[in-house]
Amino acid sequence: MEIKFTNDGDQPLVLSQVRGCCGTRIVDWPRTPVLPGEEGTINISFRLASRAHKVSRTVTVVSNNNSGASHYRIVGEVVERKFQQLDPAKS
């Protein structure tokens, strides 16, 4: 999964720390400054149980922006997969 962002400031954006909660793994994030107007990408991964359930994860990014830290919330729902039985007489 990717979190894409744009530096809409007028100074280079420097990410000093990126961390995920509860089993969210940070795969990669920009280690060099993201220049004004440019995009950056944070790659994350996490495992999902094979049963139906709701998902709520948070990724926290500490940077040199005015707020110091930004929180990205990932929400979703895992649904049970429905399999269609094929009629052997039609194959």
C-alpha cells in the first residue's frame, strides 16, 4: 500500500521519522528532502486476517513541517469472499 503526499510548502520537506501502529510495517519512505511542489511516497504493508473484520491503522510521520507530525489513518473492511459453484453439466 502507498501513501502519496505533495510538499505544498515553500521549503524542502524532510521526513525524520515514519512509524506505523499495531503491526503496520513501514517498507520505505523518502530519505532525501522532498522539494516544494514534488510528491513523495511512503510504502507500507500489514497482514490481514482471512476472516471478515474492520481495519483501522495509523501511520505517523515526523517532519520539519509546521505541525511537526502528521497522522495518516487507514480504514477499511475485509469481507468474506463468496465462491460461485460451477454447474458441471455446463462445462
